[in-house]
Amino acid sequence: MWFPSAKRLKVGPTIFPGVRKLLSWPFDDPAAFEGTDEKKLDKFREVRDEIEIKVREFVNDYQKGLC
């Protein structure tokens, strides 16, 4: 499970029945970014790309039995 605003809201981890492993990947909150509309869009794209990389890494590791 992924919680994009957990860092901003300063909440602790939550327990979910049936979830065996909780991953914590800190990402910037693009909605909190200030700047021109173009710069804000760039920040959303940057975070989107970071998330994609982490998910792909996780899937590859999972398929290899590393997690």
C-alpha cells in the first residue's frame, strides 16, 4: 500500500489485516510544491517517474524471490 501524504500528515504506520509486508517509500508531495503551473507539472511528473521506478524495482525483486 502506498500513502503519498503520510509524510506530510506526520502519521505513523497503519496495520492492515492480511498485509504481510509494508513498504515505506518516501516521495515528495507534488501538491505541496510551489511555483509556476509549468514547474508544478514538472514536479508531478518527477514524482510519478520516481514511483514508477520503485514499483518496477519491487516487481523485479518479487519475481526473483528477493522480497
